[in-house]
Amino acid sequence: MHLRLLCTSLILVALALFIYRWQVLDYPLVPDADSAVWEIEAQIDVEGAGESARIGLFVPPRGGSFGALEEDFISSGFALTTQSDAIGNRSAVWSTGNLVDRSTVFYRALFYKLPGTELSEEARTPPADLSPDLRYPPPGNEAEAAAAEQIASSLDADAAGVETRAALAIERLANAAAGTNGEALVGAEATDASIAAAAAAVLAASDIPARVVHGLPLETTRQSVSPEAWLEVWTGERWASFHAPTGDPFTPTNHLIWWRGASELLSVEGADVKRTSFALQRQQIGATASLGQRSELISDPMSGATLLALPVNTQNVFRLLLMIPVGALILVVMRQVVGIETIGTFMPVLIALAFRVTDLFYGVLFFTLLVSFGLLMRFYFAKLNLLLVPRLAAMLVVVILLMVGMSLLADSVSLGLGLSVALFPIVILTMTIERISVTWEENGPPDAIKQAIGSLVVAVLAYLAMSWTLLEHLLFVFPELTLILLAVMLMLGRYSGYRLTELGRFRDLAGAK
Amino acid sequence: MLDRIRRLRAAGVVGINARNTRYVADCNPSRLMPKVNDKLQTKRIAEAAGVAAPRLYGLVEIQAQVRRLEQILDGQEDFVIKPALGAQGDGILVIASRMKGGWRTAGGARITDREVAFHLSNVLSGMYSLNGLSDVAMLEERVKFDPIFDAVSYKGVPDLRLLVYKGVPCMAMARLPTRESDGKANLHKGGVGVGLDIVTGITDGAVHNNRMTDEHPDTGNALAGIAVPQWGEILRMAADCYTQIGLGYMGVDLVIDKERGPLLLELNGRPGLAVQLANGCGLQGRLDAVDRAGPDLADTAARLAFVRETFGRAATA
């Protein structure tokens, strides 16, 4: 009862952690599930006139539904500072004392879509908590304010809710004829940004908080993109987005928000901007690889517990270590449920580990050869009537010499194969040979051969299970699954059913009744 | 396969996993295991309790004593070398007589003094002991076997194995050596196990290499119908061993000496399950009966009475 409780809780804990990390944190369930990572590059070419220059560029703010994996600010001869302003915008400012000729600054970043939340926290922050700087139209412009008031009052008749009003405002402003209030607000050359800004002013006149947002749609790889602008309107519980100039509501899940407000993307002093370009590239990097990078981003305690944050060498050690329980479970099942006898308790698992390096065919070949030659030497030593410990030590030396010989032989067959021989566990092999020979002498060759073959069969099965890529991936990304293996082992520890081999052994008793 | 499992379960056959979990792990606390793993301790406990055992001539405990063999033997012509921590009869050397320059083994082979000394060294170094622990060699009286099993033994040592559960002898068999088992009575080495009626001590069916048989593979003589002498005394000794040792699930190995009667050879804390095949009968029913009787079986007399009443031919059939 106690054991059952323990096993059930182990399994429940493991499953809970597993499902949480899989569903909520979006950890990949299969090894090669690609998750998209966007590489964005903004390039600004400027030409200086020999004076001090300053280039300000908005860069995506922290938070939102994308996280930055890497960010690089590249320039030559510029000093860089990054700033955040009161409304949450971030900008990079490059400055230099003397800009003589053409120069280029880059902003390059990798963005990853954060898992889970459809609406980022930022989309739920009420306007009251935000800075009052985000005001439309900018204070001081009486004419625009008056125009906005008029359009707002003309909407009163047609629009009931906040969302209808926002959509309608954008639609009217986008289609404003020359000489109307709409045109006065939007400006002669209507852009997405100016329409959105005008709509924000109109809504502000009816006391509805609204703001302009600039962002990049992350959809396909494009050599050249430019930021889009749209309108965000506070509905009372969240910021709803409306497309400009159509006025259609949408959810900007695929839009990387770059900056908010009516300001221009670039603010340059002391130099001429020759060219501004954005390039967007969708990179397919393995989900597992991006996991390591993104674990720092997700501010969830569970995401800290990923082995992917470790250095690659250490990761490989853990990949291997976490597969050992699988081999051990195979061993337990083969011993307790099937009833195969093996030499030494964990010998097959350790041999299976060696097989991972040599591959199955060569592994079985080397193992068989090493054990056979070792046994021949052991039988010879038996004739010398040596004491136990010196004899074991002598066997250890023989095994090492055999491995050296076999390495040389193997390397002449295929380069690199020789090294793999050396990875067989020497002490385990020595003890294996010893056990086989003792069994051989005491219980006869059939028993010894049966146990040796049994060990080899279990080693091969353990190897096959341990080299299953999916399993390796699962255990590495979700190490909590090891608890399930533990629970199964604990339950098998009280397994009292027949072994498969016993069905044969006791068959006379089955027929008796 | 499922059908086979169902039929085995219906026959009350206990499997090795059930033995290890429900009986060995649950009934045999590991702190008690040294009492049966160390034959020297077993012998001392048994003798203190009035259970007869082969006489101990002496011990070889350290390498230096190997040379003192003659002194320990004190003129004995035949003896047995036994590793105190040995298992499954490994490392036991039976010397039948002295001959020029050495000894003759029970198997008839000649063995030199040097070879005997080497064997003793191996025993001391732990070659036959569990986990390779360094060991002690016991020099014991060689039992003069009662001729009762002569017709159905091929050389070596026939012995009796009683399976004792919570002090109640539940099943028994005689283990007879064959040519294949090289004079040893261990069933997994090819010995024959002959089922014994637990109440009367009369042989019935038998098992050889896990298959049921009626005759000895070497002599061809019938195995059924042999009555083991002093059976009542044997049952009492087995039940007494439980009182002294306290292991719930235990194998008691005895031999019958021509002169001294039944002698305790050793105890086993993890007795095997071949006894079921030898008796052609599953063990589960009897173990469950003992569990049901529980506290009624307070002493040896009650337990032996329980055996007669519950496990008799009439009662089982």
C-alpha cells in the first residue's frame, strides 16, 4: 500500500511537470520539431558632414509576445547607448564626435515567439498605468483638436461600442476627401501611421484611450520590409488592435511591436540618412537548440530547470546519464519478468553503453572476441593454481593487452574504430570473464554459455532502447520522466508474478491438474 | 501463454518472484541471514538447541594454518572441507581416505597434499563465498550415509531438503546425486529431487532437470516407495531450527548417518522451488494454510500436529 502510494505520487509528479513543461512552456515533444526564430536586421546608411552626429533608432521593447534571443548593435566609430522612455519604448542611440563620410549602423536581433499567452501582459495594462505622454493629438494644436472633436461628434450617431467606433473612425479617416476635417487630421499624404494617429485623436476626443503602434509582421522571409502602423484602443479590459487603413480588428500575434506613439523610427542629427532598410529572415533552428537560448527569457521557475542551459559537453554527459535508467529498466524487466540470467547485475547496461560508441555490429563482435580470448587465457591461468586476487589482476592486464591488440586490428579495418574498443569497461570485462569461467567450472559449459548469451541479449536490447533518439530527447528535455522509470522499477521490486522462463520450468505442474 | 499462467496459478505453484518478495523479503529479515549463510554459526546454534550435526574437527582461518592440516585432523582418515560462507555446495571437498602422497576423494580421484592446500587457500581467499568475502574453511566429519538411498544414488551425497515456513515443515524432498551432478545433490547441477510425503517421509514422484521422472537416471531403480527412517525426528529437527534461527521461509538440509541418525547439514535462507516439481504439487496452498493457522502454531508440538492434520495424503487429496 505504501509502495503503491509512493509510485502513484512519483508518476503524478512526473506527469504534472511533464505536461506543464510541454503544454505551457512549449517544450518540444519530438527531437526535430522546428520552432521559428526570426532574424531581423535594420541597416541605416548615413553620410556625415564632419560634425558630431547622433542617430536614434527605436528598437523593440522588452516584454510583448516575442523575446529577443540575441541583440547586436553594430557600428564603427560610434558610441552606443540604449534608452527607454516613459511610454516603454526602447531606442538605441549611436553618437560620434566627428562623422566625416558614409557610415552604416546595424541593429541585428533574433526573436523568438514566447509560448503560451495569446495576449501579452502589456496588452492588458490599463491606460491609467501608462504615461500621459501618449496623447493625441499632440497638445498645442488647436485646429487639429477642433477637427477631431467634430469627427468624434459625427460618429456619435452611428457608433455604439468602443470597438465599432474605432473601426468606423479609421474607415472615415482613410477615405476622407480633400478639404474635410479628416484630411486636416490625416494630412495630405495619408499613411497607415497618419491614419492611425488621426483615429487616436478622434477617439481621444470621445475620451477613449487609443495609441499608434508600429511593428513588423513576422510571416515570411523578406529581403525588405518596413514597419507597419496600426491602432490600439483600450476597450476597458485590454488593448484591442485595429488595422489601418481598413479598420478591421485583428490580434497582432504575429507582429513584433517595435515602438508606440507618433514619433518617427529614426531621429538623426548631424548627418543625412541615405538609406534605411529592414531585412527579415525566418530561421529554422532545432527546437531543442532554441530551448537553451530561450530558457533565460521565460521568467518561469520551471523553465530554469532545463539541462539545455548547461555547456554542450556537460549536456552530452547528461544525455548519456539519463539513458542509463532506461537500460537499467530493460535489465530489470528481462530479469524479473522474462527471467533471463545475466552475468553480474549491471554488466549488460555498461556493455550497452560501450555499444553506443562502437555501434551494434562491431560492439557485439568486439565483446565476443574479447570475452572469448579472455576466457582462453583464464583457463590457462586456472592450470597455474593462482590465488584469487593476483589472478584477477593478471586477468585485468590480459584484458587491457587484448584491447590494445584489438584496437590496432580494428584501426586497420576502419579509422577511428580502434578508439571505440578502448571504451569498453575494462574492469567489468575482467569480472565478466571471471564469472563466466567460474560458472563454466562449477555449473558446466552450458550454464556459462547460456548466461553469457543472456547477458549479450540484454545488452543488445538495452542498447536498442538507449539509442532510441525520441526517448533520449524526451528524457533529456523532460528529466522528470525519469521518476516514472523509478516508479516502474519500484513496482517491479514487488512483482510476484511468474517469470516467462518459469512457465517452461513448471510446465509439468501446469499439466498435472 | 496466459492459459499456462492461469493453470500454474490454479495449481498453486509459487514462482521465483513471489518467493523473493512475499516469502524471502517479507519473512526473512536480513539481519538474521548471517545465521544461515555462515555454516559455522548455523552449526553452533543448532548444537546448542540439541539438533545434531556432523562433528567439527577444526577450522582453517588464516593462510598460515593451511600447513597445520594434519594437526587439526588428528589422525582422521576421512573428512570434508567446507567453506563456511559457501553456497550451493560449491567448494566442498570430500576426502574418503588417505593414500600414498595424498588423498583419495569421495569421487575416487587422487588428490595431492599440495592440491588440498591450494583448495584450502582458495576457500580462505573467498573464491566460493558470497560476494567474494574472505572465508573460513571448516573441517568436518564425513557422514557415513545410511544405505537407504544407495540403490538410487550415483556416488556422492544424498540429502534431505525440508521447506519450513514459519516453523511448519511444508514440503520435503530427497536430493540424489547423479553422474551428471558429479556427486553433488544440487538439483540445478543435475541431481534428482524425489518428493517426500511430508507426514510419512515416504518417497513418491521425482524431478530431474525440471522434468518429472519415476526412476533414477543412472541406476534405473524406481524412486517411489522408499521410507525415510526416523522421519518424526527429522520433522522435529526442522521445526526446532525455526525456533532457534527465526527465519520464516527456510530450507533445512539434513543427511542420515548410519550411526548417528539425521544430522543437520546446513540451512538455506532462500530455498528453491524445485521441491514443488519433486512433489508434483504447488506450494501456495500449504503456505496459505500456515498463514491462516497463524497464532495457533505456538510451539514445535503444535506445528508438527498441524502438519499431520493438514498436509497428510488424505487431507491434501
